[in-house]
Amino acid sequence: MEPINRKPQTIDEYFACVNADHRDVLQELRQTIQAVAPNAEECISYAIPAFRLNGRLLVGFAAWSNHCSFYPMSSKTLKKFRNELRNFQTSKGTLRFSPDKPMPVALVKKLLKARIAENNARANKNRRKP
């Protein structure tokens, strides 16, 4: 089988190029996102796996050589949960974790629910404009 020399078009294609440890953790993250946001659509955005809701990016995630990243696509959400995220390395829009210390599912669910609320509020605001 020849290696894929093009950018992945689906999350499954992305996972095919990721090492097993990272893939397992990211697959669990994917399943949590699907459970909490069943109407969100899978996509590849900025060359990483992501989910869209109401036509807007909801969250994304990626595997890197020494860690995995979760992208809430909102610095506001990261600020809101900064106390719960103190055990993780964060930057303006990124949450980093290692495959051997994945993010707790309960925390992922909280972040997702906050992002869904933010996403819905933005979608509703845009609908009201003439």
C-alpha cells in the first residue's frame, strides 16, 4: 500500500496516519463529541479533525509527536474553565494532553456543552439580524 501523500479528507483518513496510542485517545474523544453533540458534522479544518455545528466550527483535535491537542475554538471557553484545566498545558485556544494522561470525559463534556451553548447563541444572534 502506498503512503497517502495528500491531506486527509476525513477523520478516519487522519487517524490512519496517527500512531496507535494517539489514535486510541483521539477516537475516544471523537466518540464523546459525537455523544454530546449528535447533530455536529465531522470535517477536516485547518488540516485537523473537527466538528461543525450550525455551520460553525465547534471543536477540533489533533495528534502531535509528543502530545495531543484539543481545540475548543474559543478562548472564552478556556478562560471559563481555567481552574479545571490547571493540570493541562493551555494557550489562547489550545489544550494539550498526553496519550497516557487523557482529558477526563466529564471535563470534555463540560467544555463541549459550553461550546454548544456559545455556538447556538451566535447562530441565534445572526438569525435575528435583518
